[in-house]
Amino acid sequence: MIQLNDPKWKELKGGYQTPYDASIALSRLEETNSSEEVDDILAELWDELHHQGDVGLASYFAVPHLIRIARDKGIISSNVLGLIAVIEIQRHKKNPQIPKEYLESYLNSFNEIPELVDSAKSREWDLEFTAAALSALAASKGQIKIAQAVLNFDDEDVLDEFLENY
């Protein structure tokens, strides 16, 4: 994992396959106490780190920081868990590979997902949060196809169609 103050962030590409310095948004997320600002930052990260199935190295390097910040600040939301799941799902498709020297720390960061999901056990889970949490949990256990399928269950119509067929 590269630190947020590493100048390497300026060179990394996000979902649009253009340079995106995710360290700026991640640092803001780490520092803010405003729920509105958290929502704005997460919207930016969703937009910049994932685009129509594309992710880049900035996306991968952001994941361990997203997990750490979510844990430390208690930001356990469908946006955080869903973004983490989407990036991991897309990593297994036609996207850049994580450099070998960073792969272990990236994968190790997923060991914290079950604890993040568990920390939300006493809150109400709507359909969107449930789909994101279960998808992130499946991704953390290497169940990428299940993670992808479950993530799509955040839509009642998709869920109903699935249940009609199975």
C-alpha cells in the first residue's frame, strides 16, 4: 500500500484511464466530520475510480485506504462497501493488474471486511446496504462471481426476476 502523501498518486489512473490523484479525496475523507462532505467525497471516488467496468491502479491503491478509513471513522455505508466490491470485481476482468509488490497488502486489506460488516449488525439494513455488504463480504473471501451477482440485487426488480427464475 502506498501512503497518501506519496507523489506516486499523481501518476495513477482511475476508472477513466486518465490520471486521478485519489489521495486528495481520501485525505479529505480521513479528515472530515461532515456527513454531507463524506457523501460528496464518496460520490467523487465512485465516479473517478470506476467507469463502465474500468478501474485503474488508483482504484486498487485506494481500496486499503477506504477500508482503513471506514474502520477508523465508522463510515460503514453501501457507498464504501459497494465501491470496494466493484473495484475487486473489476480487478478480475480486463483491467490493469496490481503490481506484484503491492498485491499482498491489497489482498490483506480485505481481511478487515468481515469486521466492517459485523460492525453494522445493529443498524437497519435496507436492500442497497445489504447487497453492498454481502457483495463486499463475498469479494473478501474470493467469491467474485457471487460478489458480482449479489451486488446487482440492490434493485427490487432484479431481485424479483431472479427469485422468479430460481
